[in-house]
Amino acid sequence: MKKKLYSLKKICSFFLLLAISIVFSGCLQQNKKTLPYKMTLEVWGVFDDSEFFQEINEKYKKLNPQIQEIKYRKISANSVEYENELFNAIASGKGPDIFFFHNTWLEKHGEKVATKEDSKTYLDTFKENFVDVALADFVKNGEIYAMPLYCDTLALYYNKELFNQAGITAAPQNWNDLVNVSNKITQLDSFGNILRSGVALGRSKDPGGINRAADILSLLMMQSGNKMIENGVSTIQNNIGTKMLDFYTQFSSPDSPSYSWNPKMEYSIDSFRYGKTAMMINYSYWRDRLKKMDPKLKFEVAAVPQFDQNNKVNYANYWGLAVAKTKMLYDPAKPDAKISYTEKDRRAESWKYITYLTTTAGKSADFDPTENYLTKSGKPPARRDLIDKLANDPDWKVFAAGALTAHSWPQPDSNAVNDILMEAIDDVVSGRMESFESLSSAANRINALILKNNQTSQ
């Protein structure tokens, strides 16, 4: 009897173990089904080093086991070289999954981007996360083309020692004050040579080149109400544009009471850091660069001057992340290996990573990918919650506030437009053309670029 009971127990135990093994086997099969593929994401960038993303990528791989590797490649520290290599590679199908996308690229390169699949339902979240200029630059017809990593804007750099010597206690807040401050600081010798410049404005190209001259001219026009492009046509040559070009070039005219710049001046950055120029207008990255170049230079950064303090306009210059529309599906580590994921999977995983890196969705109690990137790269935020966090930070409050009033305009080709505006300034300064003639020529060239883009997209 005992033997029968013992045998019965053995049989029951056997079937129980069998049942458990079947259940676990099913669980394992289910787990395998949740990982239908392992993918490597390629990210191409400009300026930024790979170390900026190392910690972020390691944490993301733990959160998303379907991503086995994230390979970041810095293509160049030159934006023109980066643009050329990037889009040649994308055209051949051998480009990245994700790439740095400039805030002026939508008109020229938008067709090469795979937009976010859930764009229309995600738009409110996009607006909640980012400053307004990102919506204008990266969203078109309800489709999200990119998400910003940061948002940089122009600011006023001024030499504290030169201000103190001139008895000036604060940075100018409006352009009339800037003119007065510059006039007070500028020193000429008996022959009219500039011994000390109040502000680096008035020219564009070398000799006496002004860094970011085209951006500053765009800023002046936009602050004065020029839309730059309306109904697909350039408006830079209108009365506002002409007036602002005259305002800008007055600083390089020997006949102007605001004369403070000429071809004998050193490049604007060098003249400022050597203490020969009291003010310059530039972006946030020059703050750290100047400190490294000359630790003894005593300078401060203030908000860029305005024409109307109740309607502030700043000028944006920044990069976001976008997903390439086309790419050959292959594993860079194993080019001959069979791929188990689809193009749709590639795009979806790419957008997941971008969302993690740029929005509050990636934020946890002890780690914020966006903040981690900004700290390591030394850039100002585009995310609203991080702007609030830096509102009283002595190093970042100017640029944090600047992002909230940042604007841009739909440029058909940012590199070409920069050259066109630089030449427009140079034509006036050299005396070859009057302001209206110079801007009319520039507008015609911009319109030709717009037409070219329209024909390419048809």
C-alpha cells in the first residue's frame, strides 16, 4: 500500500514539474517575443564630442534592451562640411539613423527627414516641453521634424574695465543707449584713427570682420517688425530693412557720429578679448571660450539690446535631433548579418531615443538626460522646465530668458543666406551700392534660392 502511495506521489510530482516547466517555457517564449530584434543606432553630429553622450547612452540601453549599441560620430567642427557629408551619405543610404538638424534647415532639408509618426497627437506635449521658436523651426503642417537639444541666442558681451573707466555702471538695454555708450567709449586720434572701439558693429567681411554680422542684421530687422519672408517672397529690402542696414553700417562710416569700426580693426572676437573693443554681440559659447583664451579678461554678458522692451525679440541659433527618412538596413558591426527589424522599427526606435534625450519623458528622480547633456556641452536649454531652473543662475539667466523671446525665419539655405547678407553689408560699407539697392539685390538672390527649393520639392 505504501509503495502504491509512494509511486502515486512520484507520478504527481512528475506531472507537477512538467506543468511548471511548460509554464516557464511559455514565459520565456513570451519574453523572447517582446525582444523581436536588437538594433544599433547611429547618431551623427557636429561640434559635440562623444563623451557628452556616453552616460546618456549607457543608461538608455539599460532602459531599452532592444537597443544594443548607440554609436555617436562627430563628423566635423565645421557646419558646412558636416552638412555636405551628412546629406551625401543620406542620399546614398549610408547615413545615420539620427542626425543633428539645424534650426534653419526645414525649408532646405525637410524632405530628407522621417517625421514623428504620432506628430499630431504629440504636438501639445511638444509645446509644453519646448520654447516657442522650436515649434516654428521644427514643426510644419502639424508634422514634427526634429526636437531641440538646446536653444542659443545672441547676447551683449561687454568689458567691465572699459565701462568702469568711462563711468558707465550698466549695460545698455536698448539700441539708442548702446549708441550713446559706444560714442562715450570710442576714442580717435587726431588723424581719425580708432584707438578704442565702443562696439564691434558696422562691417561684415575681413579686413575688420565682424563675427555673426548677418545674424545681427537679421536681429535688427526682426526686432523692427520685418518678417524677412512673406508669402514665399523675401521682404528684407523694404523700408524697415533699409533703415536697419543703415543703422548697422553707421558704425563703420567715418562721417557718422557713431563711427567705431573700420578695416584696420582686428577681427571682432580678437579686438574684444584684447581689450580694444568694449562691446560685441554673440552667442553663449563665446563666454567659456573667452575665459579660456584670456582668464584675466573682465567681461560680463547682458541681454541683447531691444527697440521695444514690451515686445522683445532675440535671434535663435541651435541644433535639434532628426531621423533620416532613408537608410539601408544593416548592422554596422556585422554588415553581412540578417536584419530582423523593419524600416518602421528603425524610425520608431530612433524617435524613442530622441524623445528620451530631449524631453521630460527621459527624466527620472536621479537623472535627466537633457540636463546631463547641457552640463557637459555648456549649452543653454530649450526645455521650459530647465529654463525656469536657470532663471536666477548668474551664468545662464541671460540665455535662458533669451530663449523665451527667440525668433528665427524660414531660410531657403542658411549658408547661402549668410553670405548674401554679409555681401549686402559689404556693398554698402565699400560704397558700391546704397542700402536699398544692396538689399534689393540680396532679396533677388534669396528669392532664387526659394524658387530652387520649391522646384526640388515638386
